[in-house]
Amino acid sequence: MCGTKAIVDKRILDPPLVVQMVFDDPAQEKLYFSNTNFLVCHVTLYSSNGEQVAAFIQHEKTGSKVVQKVLLGDDPVTARILNDPEDNKPHLFFVLSSLSIRYTGFYSLRCTVIDIQG
């Protein structure tokens, strides 16, 4: 359940967030094609101007302060090899298909890609 009331209140991002990883060096891209499970994309919710993290919201509920997460869903995700519709060639993408925002507002998203292999 989402929101401050006992109702289902899930605002799925539509269209879903799809991030393409772009490489300056084609050899580096080929290297990551064999190790896609080690590339992870994490998404953080920011204010609309991108200056302040907006990941949590605090509100009053039955006399006590409650802190709730604003961004929900499949975060982080690993890279997928998919064909780019523009050139019909395989590239690395991160597909975040079930991200949702608990509260209506204006936000920006910041994506961070991490190589967990080292």
C-alpha cells in the first residue's frame, strides 16, 4: 500500500524509465557485454531542480511523525543487452519498468551506474 491512507496509491512511471549506457570506446562496450550482471543502475529521486534529495517524506499520522519512502519499485537493476530501435544493433540498457512515485509532485531522477565487479 502507498500513500498516507490505507488505499492502494501507486503512480507507476509511464512510460517506464529506460537508460542506455553509452561508451566512448567500442572495446569497453564489448567487455561489458560479457559481464552485464556486474553493471547495476540505481535511481534516486530529487526535487524538480535536481538540488535536493526527495527520497523520503515526513508527515503526521495519528499524532506521531511517520517517514515514508517516495520512490518505490525495481531499483537497482542490472544491465540488459537489447537492440536499439534506432540502429537495430545491440546495446546495454537498464529497464526500470515498475518504478512508482508515492506522492504527486514535480521531481527529477538521477541514475547512477556502478560496476560491482570492481
